Amino acid sequence: MESAVPGLSIGLMISDEGQLVPLQDRDALVARESKRGEFPTLRSIDDNFRVRAMGWGKPAGMSPGGRTQFEFHVSVPLSAGPLVPCACQRFRTALGG
């Protein structure tokens, strides 16, 4: 998403307590958590352009077709306009989807 939206930096994690935690190595955190079937709740560092991303695994018994799936959600400001579909498609491609 950062490559599609100029100036966007996803550099904060939202803790279970709702606190913003600066990330030293976001990519390592995402890699570690994704191995467990999870995706940490991340947020952009810009309070004027808040982007949030989160995801979680769904077991086969709860998914269509009886296959395990990964559900991913992104929230972006409405002011992002036509950049949103482009950013989401690039992110989906990066995830291998």
C-alpha cells in the first residue's frame, strides 16, 4: 500500500490495550505473526491520514468450501479516493492473492 499511496507509512502497531506502539522492524513482526496465522493490527503514523490494517486466519470448518482462509481488512480515509483500489490490489498481489 505504501508504494501506491505517496507519503503513507505504516509504522505503528495497535496493542491489545489500544496503545500505539512504534515499530522498529514491521516486516519482521508481520512475518513472525503470519506464521501463526495472524496479522497484527497496524496503523499509519500520520494522524491526518489514518490507515489501519488487520487480519486473522479462519479454520476450514468456518470457511466456504471447507478450506482454511486468511481474512484481511484495511480501513482508509474516504479522502483517499481512487488510490484505495490501487493500493489494495498491490497489497493483495504482494500477499500472493
